[in-house]
Amino acid sequence: MLSFKLGPGMGKKGRQNSRHMSLRLIQPSGTLVKIEGGPMTLERTFAIVKPNAIKNGHVGEIISAIEREGFTIHGLRMAHLNKELIKGFYIEHVQKKFYPELEEFMLEGPVLLMVIEGENVIARWREIMGVTDPAKAAPGTLRRKFGDDLTRNAVHGSDAPATAEREVHYFFSAFDLV
Ligand code: UDP
Ligand code: MG
């Protein structure tokens, strides 16, 4: 069964111009199925503040960047991951040469797990993060500002709608999502 929420268009533009109405289809599992609202596409993505950014005290700045964009937070939890959880999350990378270093890094300390929503948030969050390697990321991006190296790059963001769907539900149950 689907629930329907009809309300003013979301995002910065939507709030300024409520003539754009958005139709939100949300399954009982908490999955955001589809948004129709004029020219806008409302999505959810999965983000992580990685152990080095937590340790270096950048949680506030990273959450500020999310809010500055007009994104909204629908799931938020601290966790200290174990090997099994990290392996399942990074399943596509387990066979790669860099995986042991990535696993060791992700085990180093707690992380912040987040589900964020906004207009085109999947691509836009990746733009705000910058490319994987902080040294190559554009000035002002989170990875450029807070990343230490290719592995210790401060933040994670899903790379596509299907990935976001899997990653959100890997860590959050329907009860955890608002
Ligand atoms: N990573 C690494 N070495 C590499 C490539 C990636 O340690 O050569 C790490 C890095 O932390 C990265 C994560 O593995 O964020 C996942 O890699 P992916 O290629 O999916 O990059 P992302 O989507 O995070 O930009
Ligand atoms: Mg990736």
C-alpha cells in the first residue's frame, strides 16, 4: 500500500513558489517512490561522515552544508561499524586492491549515517562532496576541505538512484526514517 502526501513543492524554489505542488508517494517501508512537482525531482540519498571527519570535528560543518543547500535530514545515526557491515556496504569493492585499507579506515572510529532528501540530491550531494580523491576535488568541496587522501576522504554519497535505495535500507529501517 502506498501513502500519498500532497503539499507545496519542496526545495528552495518550491518554498518560494508554492504554485508548484508536489505529489509524494511513500511506501510503508519508508521508500520514497516518486515525486511529481513541476520541473523538480525530489530524491533521497545516503551519506556517511567517515571516521576522520568525525575525529577532526567536522560534523557540524558537514550538516551545515546539507542545510545550506535546502536538503532535509530524514534519518541520522552514529555507528561504529564492524568488518561484516563494511564488507556488505562496499560489496562492489571487496575484491579490489584498495579494499583492506578502506576497511581498516572505516573501522577506525564511529561514523555518522544519514538519509537526506532534496531536489536532485543524489547528484548534487556528490557535487558538494567533490570527486573521490581530495587532491583532485574542486576547491570548496567537502572532500577537498576535510579529506586527507584517496581513502580517507571524509564523506560518502550514493552514486545513483538504485544505489541510494540499497544503501538507505542497508542501514535504516522504516521506523528509523521520518
Ligand atoms: N577508495 C580507496 N582507494 C581507491 C578508490 C576508492 O581507498 O583507489 C575508497 C574511498 O574512501 C572511496 C571508497 O573507497 O570513497 C569507495 O570508492 P568509490 O570508487 O565508490 O568512490 P566514491 O563513490 O566514494 O567517490
Ligand atoms: Mg562509490
